[in-house]
Amino acid sequence: MAEEVQKKPPANTTTDSKLVFEEEIRSRAFELYEERGREDGHDLHDWLRAETELSDAASKAAVKVAA
């Protein structure tokens, strides 16, 4: 008998949830840029701050659901 081989998706497959999270980060980073008066040169800082804010909010929401 032939053994069934299960194919795994490639390791670099981006899931829909990652795309959604990335779009949320992009949107928040743009808000930060606008709040600063559209001053250039802070794109990485804005991205990292947005990522941190959204990650923290997601963690807090997960804790509330688990409780």
C-alpha cells in the first residue's frame, strides 16, 4: 500500500490574520505620522510604536477572554 504524504504549506506562507495585523499597524503608524504634523524621518519609530501598541492591546484582550 502506498503511504499518504501530507503536504505542508511553505514556511513563508502569510496568513490572512498576519495581513490584517500588518494593515492595522500601517494604519496606526500613519495616524502617528499625521499627529506629528506629517514630519518625515520617523517612519521606523512610528511603525514600531504602532506594532507595540497593537500587540499590547491584543495581549490584554486575550487575557480578558481567558479570564
